[in-house]
Amino acid sequence: MKKLLLTFAAFAVAFGASAQFSLTPKDPTDVVWQDFGSSVLGQSNLKFKINLKDATFGLDLNPANVSYSIFTDDDQIFTFTVDEYGSMDGITEDMTEIPYGFGKHSMNDSIVFFYRTNNENPPFFTERIGIQVYYNFNGTKTASNIVYTYLESVTPATPANATDLVWTPGDGTDWSSKFEFDIIPPVDVDGNALLQSNVSYSIFYDYDQPYTFLYEEYGPYDYLHGMTGDMTEIPFSLIHGYITPGAIHFLHKPDFWRIGVQVYYTIDGVRSASDIVYLVIGEEPEYMRGDVDDDNDVDIDDVTRLIDVVLGKQVTYNAAAADCNTETGDGKVDIDDVTALINRVLTGSWN
């Protein structure tokens, strides 16, 4: 305390006893942009951390005197208009400066939402988006630097694997089974941010079988109308009652022994994929080589089912049993397996 008083004394001597003492807010930190690819969703957002400390002395700032503004590209200040934000947030006039503690739906002390995207023409911004913090005290207004985060690279890149996989089996009621994983924010294998509007993902189960989200089941809960039908690949931007990037709910508890997720990134037609990362949630079942339809017999029905699989039709099948061209399989299901299975059905032997 004595040291602090001496500091103030020195300050007064240097600038005169009548000088008005002012505090300058620290720069905001942890600035992250998330683009959900649609201007109508109101889900694209800027996350940040406001430090309620003075930049010079580390003194506490009075939150009632703190505010902030959002900037893009060439330091253009963003206006929260009544047309866009009035009905949701109850503002009655356009705003460019948001009081700390404003606490509305779209404007909070650590995240701001936008009806904007860089995935449409014109884009929201072309290079960067940032935040500046102000401190208003006794008629004097001081400001931090504008801290920007820059637009993600739009060059092809391999997305990083999903992490932190968690399975909740549920209690038997509808939609209580849940698969969680961490892909937010999406980054490449070197940790660089990816353009989120170009990110998608699929859920896999058992023997690398993609899970199909049936419109019949999920459609009624598609409140923002992002589904166009049955889907096996989910856009990162899809926000759904039971589908979000990081949490998938199932209508009924699925009979899987493992479940996984793979992330895709597509730029200018170049598509890259992460590994399929699996979580074992049950015991791997035994299977009969060539029993593609899982009826404990190998016959012409299995040949028919395997042909459907190779042709890309959406049918259920035992992927391990379908990989039958060798005794242990070759890690893929293709025409070689069909040939081997036809020989087995016609001759009764794999040789």
C-alpha cells in the first residue's frame, strides 16, 4: 500500500496536483471469430475476454464505466441496428458502443452475435474483426487498442481430429442417448483456424459405417431449416434441436459397439478429412464371414445386399462380414468382395 501511495505521489508531482487522473483499460484478449455460414441464423459470433483492469497500474475498473465497440477490416465500427437487433434485444436506437453488463441476447460481456457471414456476397468482412474497450470517468474517455482476429486461411488444409469423445447411453426415453465430441473451433493439424462455413463432419459406427440422420426423425426438430433430407454429412453451420457441432442426440439408443466422428474441410473443390476417431461403447460382436445381412447364414441374399453396398445404396449391413475377399479382410468393401462371395455361395467354399 505504501508503494502504491508513493506511485500516486510521484504521478501528482510529475503532472501537477490539479491534473485529472485517468485510467486506460487493458486490451481485450482471447478474441475468436466463429462463422456459421448463414446471415439469417444470428449464430455467427465474436468471443472475447474483457479484463476489468487498468493497463498502467493494474487497478480495478468500475464496470459501470466500461463499454466496447466492434470493428472490421479498415477500423470500420459496427452498428447494431434496430432493424436487426430490435426485436431480439429490445434496443430502440442504433448502437455502436455497448455498455459492459448490457446483458442482452446478442450483446454480452464475452460474446456478440451477428446476422452476418463471410460465406455470402458481400461478405461481412474481408480480412479481420476486432474489439476495442473504453473507460468513461469524469468526462474523460480512454480506450484500449483495437484487438483483431484475422480471417482464416482459405487454402486447402487437413482438419485436426476430434477430441474429448463422450458417450451418454441414456435412460431409455426418446433423445436421451448422446454422443459428444470437441471440434470447436475447427482447426487444421497445425492448429490454424479453418473457415467454418467450409467445415462438415460425419458420424460413424461399428465398422466404418456412416450414420444416416433420417429426415423423418430429425426433420421436426430442424427449427432453423438446415436439413434438406436424409443426411450423412452435417455442415458445421447446422444448428438443430438434436444436432450441433459437438453434440448428437439419438431418438433411440443405437445398437453400436463403437461410435466415431470424422471432420472434412473443402476449399475450391479440394476435400481433406481427419481420421475417424472412435470411442468404444460396447462389446464387439462376433460375425460370420460373408454374412452381410446378419441373419447367421451365407446365401444369395448376402450377395444381393453386398452389391447394394458396393453401388452406394443406403442399406444396413455388417461391414466386417462384407470385407470377405480374404480370411482377415483387406480393410475395404468393393467388387473383389462381391466376386469372392459369389464364389462362396456357388461352390460352398472360399477357396
